[in-house]
Amino acid sequence: MNILVINAGSSSLKYQLFDMETKEIKAKGLCERIGIDGKFTYKPQLEGKEALNAIDVAMPTHSEAIQAVLNALVDEKNGVVASMKEIDAVGHRVLHGGQKFSESVLINEPVIEAIKECIPLGPLHNPANLMGIEACAAVMPGVPQVAVFDTAFHQSMPKSSYMYAIPYEMYEKYGIRRYGFHGTSHRYVSGQAAELLGGAEGTKIITCHLGNGSSMAAVKDGKCFDTSMGLTPLEGVPMGTRSGSIDPAIVEVIANNEGMTPSQVLNMLNKKSGVMGLSGVSSDFRDLDNAAAEGNERAQLALDVFAYSVKKYVGSYAAALGGCDAIVFTAGLGENSPEMRAKIASGLEYMGIEIDLEKNAKRGTVDITGANSKVKVFVIPTNEELVIAMDTEAIVKAL
């Protein structure tokens, strides 16, 4: 079975084609600047096939972008499938499923309406995800499509974890509660860690998805117990450009003093804050490392604040879970920065957490647990696209 995985943004579309027999990627790429000047990238993973790098392709809408993807996949010379008939299903990443979806689902009209109802909760992402779904339906009529929600894994949280201490009617009227994000990633890496521990039952795992967008999750018996992102991805640890959790009164203070609207302040907190706002250098942690090495005190401060915040979540989640069997680092920063992993782990020895610095320098899936550590520490590369493909395959096979 061949599964096409789509991650649609407002003006972009990432794609991967999986051969589910081998779980290997046949091709992947990106459609950028949809509705502007259209840039198309195609990277076949089969020997002898040539790639296309950011070539100009007219993409007024997502439908033309999907058509460009299909044209490349079935191209006589460089395609990886003989015809569109070989693409058995499409799996879509959908950001927000609200309280409606606790698992992946086959897309039909009621599901589309439910995704639309969640637009107020995911105003930037859900409309784009819908555009990807509608474009595939137009270009690939009759091909089953599956929605895999970023929020679904976190729907197992108990009410005490997801409720905010605000008037209860705000939850009843508007669904204001903690939803959490990066759920597909937390689900994948916690599952991988549970396998390494011998099974999910009885396990207490803290997953650290660290990158430009960062979130933490406390996973008990294979299910999410708590997570750091909230109603939106703004809550939690500081990120590339997001502030993370702050005193809500800061919004009013900035608005009054700077003559800004609450929406303008939220834009600042989402796009101009985090380690970029602190450092004044960059939202990219690699740039911060370089600047800090050259003596930039604000870059060092940004790194320190980030590591300290992650460390606090590790401690609080260990308390919430009643212990911890394993900590998992994943995503761009979590997978690729041994320095940040060491910085976060430093000082946690009293909790029985210690890493092996030599193992910590390695890449890929690595057990970096220190010799005296009572808690396992893993680096596990995330693979959200494979999870989407596997969910899609399982749902379609059950039809």
C-alpha cells in the first residue's frame, strides 16, 4: 500500500509518499509560496531518479500544488509510481481536533464540519489543513483520506490536568481548556521508549519535544497525563519566537504602555518573543550557541532560560506522575544538541537522572543513560509522518 502524507500550511504543502510494506519513503518534497509565485521541490528516494529543487510551478491554490505533486510522483522518467491508481490513500496532519477527536479518523462530511468548528481554536492551521483535504478530494476523487490530529494524543488527560482555574462557564461556552500539541510526536517517541522499557504498562515517561516549537508531555501507561502547551501552542516552555507561559497581566501592561491592542501583544508573544526576543540574535538555537560562544550575554541568557524552563517541567512532571522511568529528547533541538541535553540534565542527579557524556555525543536513537542513573534517558528521533501513514493504513484497511 502506498500512502501519501500531506501537511498543508496556508501557503505551503509538505508531502511524503510511503511504501507501507517496507515503511520506506519513496519520495518527499515541498510546495512553497502557493498563491504567490509557486516553488516546487521533489526528492525521489529511489536510485537513478532526479530531484527538482524549488523550480517555478504555477500554484494559484492548493489544488494546483497537489496536482504538481502527483505529476512528479507519476512522471515517466523520475516518478516513483506508475500511475495515480497506485496511491491508495492520503493521510493529513490536522492541527486542532478540539474535544471531538481522540484518535485519527476517516474524513467525511461530518469530520470536515467538525474540523471547521475547531477553526476558532486553530485559526491559522485548521483552514490550511482543510485546504489540503479539499484539494486532494478535487484532484484525487474517491481516494480515501484520513485526518490525524495534533491534539488527539492529549485527549486522555484527566480533567485536573486540562482545566484552567477560570470561571467554569468559559469552558462550557468556548471550550477554553488545555489541549496540547505535537501529540503525534509525543505519541511516537513515548511508544518507542515504552518498547525499550519492555512495554507501556506501568511506565512513567517524560517526553521533551524541543525545537523552534517546544512542548513537554507526561505519559503514564502509554497515555498522556499532562502536557505543556495549552489552549494554543503559546503556553509552556519558551520557544524560538513564542514566550511560553507568562503572567497574563503582562498583556495588559504592554498594551497600555505601548498603545497596542491585545491582538498586537499576542502577535508579539507568538512571533517576536521566546529566545529571539530575549537574545535579540535569532530564533535558531544554533545561532544562539555561536553568539554565546563569542561572549554574547543575552544569547547565553536565552539558552539558560530555555534549559531552566525545561528542567522545571521535568521536575514537575516527575512529581505529577509519582516518579519517572524515562526521559526522551526529540525534535530538532532535542535530537541534535548534546549541549542542551547536558544542560537540562545537569543538576537533576538528586532525582536519579544522569547522562553519559560520551553516549550523549552520538546521533540517532541512543540510550544516553549515565552509569549511576536510576532513570533511563533516551534520544529518539521523531517520525510524525510515519505515524500519520500507519494510522491511515490501519483505517483504510479496516474499511
